[in-house]
Amino acid sequence: MPGAGAGATTVVHPRLPPRRRTTRADRWWGKAWVRAVEESAYAEADLVAGRSLARSGRVGAIEVGPGSAVTVVEDRGGRWRVEVAVPVLDDAGADALVETVAAQSGRVTSLLAGDLPHELVEHAEEAGVELLPYGGELETTCSCEGWVDPCVHALAVLHQLTWLLEADPFVLLHLRGIGREELLARLHARTPAAAGGGGDGDAEPDDDDLTTAYDAAARAARLLELVAGVEEGPGGGPPDIDHLL
């Protein structure tokens, strides 16, 4: 069965710079992803080493596609190709996700602004769609000779994926097989039909809603550039982001 991501493209997320301090997940869905990573790990020592490697800046650009994330990780032993695999939604699951997002006005705006509403995930689960994986669903392969799966290199990639999907929940949806452009296109395709006599009580996202969402996404993207790439602003203070709020 081709599933949701049959025609989706990949997105390359640039290499993240080194981080001097421990960065824990602080968004609820990021914490849920971290729990899955911890469930998948063989030992606590591997998790500690994976977090350290993730912060080191030695994880390359991550190419995210439907059901997979691929990159190269460097360490003292060489360069290793790592792939993370996550099950994609089947066609019925993708349809149910689109219906769930469309069921309430403002959900697509929240997604594009970098937020994953808890109730969206709950309602998706009620429709039979599990967006957040559990540990057993996170499969990894690495070209290193380590016998532990996931190895430290794979754990480093899984931790960096935490940062990516916390900043942009569409990374999670993309891994599950339905990327940003596909979701927006399918939501937009629903609008004319709804305007022509829906009457089922659902709040369809109209053009104004999508326009507002794109504007929110642009501001959120610029904010993330400043916060993620610059730890301090001029004179040692925080970066100036007031004009984006």
C-alpha cells in the first residue's frame, strides 16, 4: 500500500550549530518524542553520549522525508550514515488527519505558527491516527560497527530531531507521511466544496484563515532563526525579537 507519503518530497534541514549547554525538550510533543527515544535506548549511558554528540555540531544536515530521516554523523572514528525510520500513515490515516485539522478553524494556523495543539493530537487518536511514536516504532540503522541499536550516532540524530519538530511540528507530520505542502493543498481543496453547501457543522479553513496562517508561519520562522542561531544579541543581551511578536 503506498500510504500517505507516496508522492511527498524530502526537506533538508541545515546542520545545527554546536550548543554549549544541555537543551531539554520544553514543548509537550517534544517531551513525548524524547520519551520514545528513551524507550528505544539500550542504556542511560548511550542516551548521555547521544545528547552530547547531538550538541557537538557534528551531525550533518538532516534530510527528512515520508517515514525517514537521513544524515551523516562524525566522531573520532569517522563519518557514519544514519537513517531513522518511522511508520507512515496509510491513506485512511492521512484522510483522517486532514479531517481532524479541518474540523476546527485555527488548527492549521497553529501548526504553521509552530504549535501542535494537544486537542488536535487527541482528536486524531480518537480517529485512529497516532502521530507521536512510541519507542518500538523508532527504527534506526547506522554504518558504524556498533552492536547496540540505536547506537550513539542514531541517538544523536533522534535528539536533533527533537529540536527540529519542537520548532516546527510539520517535521513530525512529514515523518508520518504528510508534509506541509500536501496538508495545505488538501485543506485548500476542501474549501470550495464546503462553501458550496457543507452544512455538517465542521469549521472549514477558508482563504483568510490560510492567509493568516502563512503570515504567522513567516514570523515564526524568522523568530526561530534568531533564537536558534544567535544566543546573544548586541552587547551581550538577548536578540531583538520584539518587532516579531
